[in-house]
Amino acid sequence: MDLQRSGRAAMEIKEEEEKSWCLLPDLVVWMIKDRLGFVDNTQMACVCRDWWHASTVYPNQPAAPKAYIMYPPEPDNDDELSCREFICVSTPTPTTMTNENCEKLTTEFVGAELVFSKRKWLLMKRKNSFFLIHLFTKVRINLPDVGSFGDFVGTFTFLDQQEHQPHRVFLYTNQHHKVWLRIAHIPGDKKWTEYNFVDHRIKSKSAKSVLAIGQKVFCFDFTGRLIIYDMVRNVWKMVDQPERWHVRCYMVEHQGEIFKYSSRGDRLQQSRPNFDCTFRYNDDSTAWERLSYNDVKDMDTSWFLSKFQGCFSAKGQGFNVYYFTKRTFDAKLQYAMMIHTTSRLCVSPYYFRRSPCWARLPGWVNLN
């Protein structure tokens, strides 16, 4: 009997310890969160009982986004076509997470491609339809059908810094010397509100990227031309290339301003990067202003560039330029991530058989 009592007492003590050892004060959780990436946060959520609650009351601190490479790994079977891997490239030790166990999320990835990402939300495109999905809550927002007209690029905005759900979605394409812009408000709009602008200089199927800041929409095409729509005044204006020899152009939003990173010809492929081709849009003069090397370096900002998908910047991560290119590796033509630093060109250890893209995510997130 004494042995039985001792055994029960020991089990009760063990159960109490298991219930209490994983309890942490919110402040301690917040301090840990500030130092973890989202993969580490997921691991902590598995062992810390109060992790979810502490996450919901975490102070909303604006922080620079981290860049993740989102790509579909080479599948061994059809079931793996829905998987996506996320590799963090903005930390000293990159980490990888596969969402293959998140059944609802990976189902959304089947046949879909990423268009734009911000604050844990992904704007996805599947054939002629667009939808928003939250990467961690798995909440999906269906958008009005666009039909088969045009090859749209897109973006979305939030009402304010505290808003947790996108407020407006913008789609942009070029057809027959005309800009087509479609806008939908969330929630409520059952169809897109359509705007267009005609100019003979506009080439068909040249839409590259679109950004919305405040009440203005910035449409950028492959020729380097910027077309701006003022939603309040219902006015369009066009800004041509500052110099014709800048043939590789990337539009990036940085702290509420529009920047353009450009290069001459194939300079991005050369061993020494050309960092003097950065421009900032001046709305007062409706023109691009070239920034000096020191101006850009002093910004302490990394630029994440992509030919077909939204570019973005991240302050406080050094002066580097990241982009994807095709290179031959192991006798196969594959995608590689290239890194331009202030003095040299680096090839990352990552090679991808299928097309990768950038995903912009917060420094910490919770998958549960």
C-alpha cells in the first residue's frame, strides 16, 4: 500500500510539473520572440503552453520584414506538388520550413503562384482567379473573378498599421496601348472597379509590377516606364525612363517612397556590381532623381529584386542586392540566388530546379 501511495504521489507530482514547467510570463515570451525567426517560434509553440496567448497580446512593433525564398521543392510524387519551402536569407543561419503537414494551406498552393506578400498575407493567382490567404491562420479571402482578360500583376494594402486584414487589392495589366487597373475593396466588393488609361507608348503585355501608397497607384512596366493613378483626383500621369540605357529596372517601395534600381545591359551578371543606378521618385517634379552611391549605402537597406514578382526592401540588414538568375549547376540549368555586396558578387548555396520567388514576412510569426 505504501508503495502504491508513493507511486501515485510521484505521478501526481510529475503531472503538476508537466503542467507548470512550460508556463512563461508574457514579458519573457515577448523577449524570446524578438530574437527568433518564425521556424524557431513554431518549435517553441510546441512546448510552451502560453505561447499562443502571449502571441495574441504581443505589442505591435513595426519591424523590418525578413526575406524568405518561397519555392516548390522537386516532388517525388504528385502529392508533394502542393508543398512549399521557405528559406530565410536575412539571418546569419538560414532556416527551412516545409508546410507539407499543413493540409489546408498546401491545398491552396496546388496550381497557384505567389503574386505579392505582406504581413503574413499572400496574394495568390490560379489560372484566372486571385485570392488572399493568411500563411498561418489559413484564412482565405476570395476575390472577384477577372475572367481570361489580361496577364495581371497585383498588390494589396491595409487601412492602417493596426489592421490585420487587407483593405484593398489592385490588379494591373497592359493591353492594346492601354493600362487596365482593377481595384476591389475588402470585404464587400463582388466585382472589380475598372480604370484605364490610353497612350500609344504603352506596349501590350508589358506589366511588371504595381504598388499602392496612400491614394496613389504606381504601375511599372518592363520598359522602365512609370504610370501613376491618383485615386482622389482621378488623374493619370506618365513618367518615362530617366536614361534609356537602363534596361533592367525594378520598382521597390521603401518607407513610403518609390525607388527604382536599374542596371545597364547585363551589368547584374558582372563580377563587380553597379550600385550607382538607384533612383527615387520625386512626386513634386514628377521625375526620377538619381541617388549617389553614398546616399544608397547610408540607407543601410537590402534590396530583394525579382523579374516577375513583387520586389521589396529591408532596412537594417546592410547594403546588399539579392536577385535570382539561371546558372548551370551539376550540368543542369537551375535558378540561383545571387548576392551583390558593396565589393563583390556572391553566389548563395541555394540552387532551385523550379522557379523561386520572394516572400516578405515579419521577423516573428506563430504557426499555431
